[in-house]
Amino acid sequence: KNEKNKKWKKRDAATNHSRRRHPSSALPPIPSTTAATSQHRTAMSPKDYIKFRQESGASPQQISSSKTSTTIDGRPYVPGLFVDAANDETIKDAVISIMTTTSSDQLDASSSALLSTKEIKGGNTNLLFQVSGVAKLPNLNSVENGTSDDVDAVLVRIFGAEGMIDRDIENATYAALSNANQSPAYYGRFGNGRIEGWYGQPMRTLEVEDLRNPTISNEIAKAMGRFHSQFSIPDELEVYHDPSKPSMWKQL
């Protein structure tokens, strides 16, 4: 045990020395539309999602037929709202339900007509869509929920790789990253995906050839250094992320 403690103290000392040599201010910020108040939120536990689904219905069929929503970590969660990637209207409905105070049973064509969708290529396990025109929607959620009147575009992420990734853990982790301004904003979750902040323009998916570009690869390395030096796993999530062991092989 003493040897282990010495090992951790030595690692911490090296980390602090590295931070003094490479101050975080020298690293480029990650674009984020997260409201300033979000960094003060307490991280959620994946169990909060599970508890609400259990309270919403005894079976998946009951949940999927209900548009009941709740607020977890200050953001909407609508487990019964599912998006069909082949149907633009369902994508728009998810944005309206999450980004505004309009309930799912009050959705109308006039609000949907204000939005436009565009598929973003390059996702490995998820389907990605940019939805523009959000600022035109009536009844936008308040800044407290991470939204504001100047948010014109969001990213709709439709989950893939069903059964491979625990989406409760993954979503709670993403929310923690957003709270710490280490990712684009997290606005809310629906049955088979979530809504995130848009990076802004210009933006494109990197190709393999781009990674051979030293300028691009250096910026990626800086962003990774910023992430690993500044982000700490919240207490609520430590049980799911052991910092002393890699988790990818276990998951696979």
C-alpha cells in the first residue's frame, strides 16, 4: 500500500510539473456553447436515468408509448421520444421537445417549418444531423438549462452500436464533460440519442489524409493534453471509470 501511495505521489508531482511547464492557457480552447452556469452543476449518476425509466413504466413498451419527460442535471430527458433517421420530422420534433418548453403533444407544423436538417457524414457508430434555425423557435428554454436565444444550430446524435455501449454511463459522462467545458454543450436526451452544441462554421469531418498534416495532428495532441490535465472524473462516476485501468478492452 505504501509503495502504491509513493507511486501516485510521484505521478501527481510529475503532472503538476508538467502543468507549470505547459499552462492550460497555452492550449487552444475547445469550442463550446455551454452556458457559464453549467460548470457549477453537480454531475448526474447513470442511476438517475434508470430510476426515471422504471418510474415511467414497468416495461419498454410502456415507456416508448409515453412522452413523459423529466429534468436530470438541469436538462430534459424524454425516454419515450424516439427519432427515425429517415424521417426529418422526427429529428425536428426531438429538437423542439428538448430545446423549448413545448411539450411533445403540442408539436405543430409551424415550429417544424422553422428548422432545417443536414446529415453530417463521418460518424462511426452514431448518425449525426445538424439542425439549424433553433433561434427562431418560440418558447426556448432558459439559459439555466444550457440554452440561449443565440443558439441557432445544434447537433442531433442518434445512438448506434446497440448493446455495445451503456448509454446511461456514456451520457452521464458526456454531461460531466460539458459541465467542465471540455466538450460542446449538452442540451438533453431522448429515447435513442441526445442533442449537443454545434461546433460552428466552418467545420468538416477530418479525413485520414488530414491526420498526416502536422498542424492538424499537433492541435489534436494539444486538445488531448488539455483534456487529460484539466478534467477530473466526478465522484458520482468514479465507480464506472477506474482511472488506473483502461476500460476500452473490457468494454469490447
